[in-house]
Amino acid sequence: MRLLLPFTRSYGEIKRLARENAERAKPLSPTIDFVFKTLFSGRGEDFKEAKRVYVIFFLDFVLFPQSAKVPRRYVLMEESEHDRLNELIEVVYYEMPKTADAVKEYL
């Protein structure tokens, strides 16, 4: 089996690219591993200071036909023991066909 490794650049090559791109006012590509890690690595506030994050999906179809509940909220939990990973991330689904029905009932 042949192992495919992503092309990695040396520090010198990244510095050269940075200079060239700076002259053209063009940012470095986040597909370069070093750039990605620099952009998205954990420097700054402590994790305990992080704000809550909501991932919200508006669906134009019904994903959960077994339930009429709108919205549906999910959190990250361990698979078998069901302990919650943290209080910071919540995923919310709004199924628009159900939302329309709920509004009609309300009005």
C-alpha cells in the first residue's frame, strides 16, 4: 500500500511565500499546515473563559419525522456513559416545515 503524505513546506519557504504575498497584499493560504496551526491554535483566554457556541441548522426538510418538536437541541456527550463533554457547545436544528406548522397552530 502506498502512503500519500501531504506536501509540507519548510520554514524558509513559508517565510519566502509570506514576503511575496505581503508585497501583493495577499494572505497565506490556510491549507499550509503552519498557517492553519497559527490561525487556529489555543493562545488567548483560558478555556474556562470561553463563550458558549451555538451551531444552528435551518433545514428545508424534515430530518426527524418521529418528533414534532421544534427546535431540537443537542449537546456533545460520551457515547456509552452519556456524560456531557462541556456546557459550551450546543447544536440546534430548525426543521422549517415543522416550524411553519407550529406558527400556524400558534396563530
